[in-house]
Amino acid sequence: MTEPTRKRRWWPIVAGVVVALGVVVAGIGVASVLWFKDKIDIRPGATRPDAEAAFAAEKALFPDTQPMLVVDDRQRPRFADAADRRKNEGTIESVRVLAWSHDSGELATITLPFWLLRMKSGTFRFGERLPGVDDAGLQLDAKDLERHGPGVVLETETPTGDRLLITAR
């Protein structure tokens, strides 16, 4: 006697794979959000002296605080004349952005690992609405930062008092 043939049902297997992939994708999304949230710190109620202290503490990490970029009269960043003569030794591990808003009194600190910036081919843009920088934003290449080494990348202040400091650490 022969056994009756059983029909295989593939839909439970396919559904299980789809559900498993959905869980993995959701987990990666949640982990990414938590990782980026850990890199951003916003302190409300920061006064000008608080911001000045934070900026001074960040710049104190470098023996040479000559900025790599300066803002010209038209609010456009350009390489400083003495940028190639900076004397900060070491390699860059991260890029830190400190921004203080005079109006809202918020001091924001964003720290990004340098490997993340290196992954992007070409230039990366810091944003269109940086204090003291024109609407074109600030565009840099990871190789520019590596060539000039650790230190102050840009420090600027608007006429209204908003401040920005970008460092490569």
C-alpha cells in the first residue's frame, strides 16, 4: 500500500520569514534611533555664560585653536590662511558641533563618529541654517578634515548672538 501524498503548505514558512525579517528591520530602526539620540544633547535654558563656558571647554582640548575655516564678509565659509599650519597632533575620532541659540537659550551638542562621515562619498553638508553662515551651508570633505587634523573647524557668531563651534576631535 502506498501512503497518501501530503501537500506541502509553503505559506506558513514564507509568512514566518517575512515576520522574522520585519522584526529584524524594526530592531535595526530602533537601535539606530537610540544610537543617534545618544549622540545629540540639547540643554534648554542655557545662558550666554553657559554657552561661552561650553565653547571654551571644547576649545581647551586643543593646543592650537586656529580655525580651519573662517566666514568671509558675505557669510561664506572659506579655508583660513593659516589652516595648514595648525599644530594639533593625532587622528580624528569624531566631529562635534556646538550651537547656541540666543533666542531660545538652547545649547545643542551633536557628536558624530568620524567613520560615519568617511562613509559618505564626496562632500557632506552641515546644514543650510547654521548661525553666521549663508544659505548654501557648509560643505566639507572628510579628506579636508583629515588633511588639517584635529582642532577647531569653524567658530562663528551672528549679529543676533547665536553661536556655532565645530571641532574635529
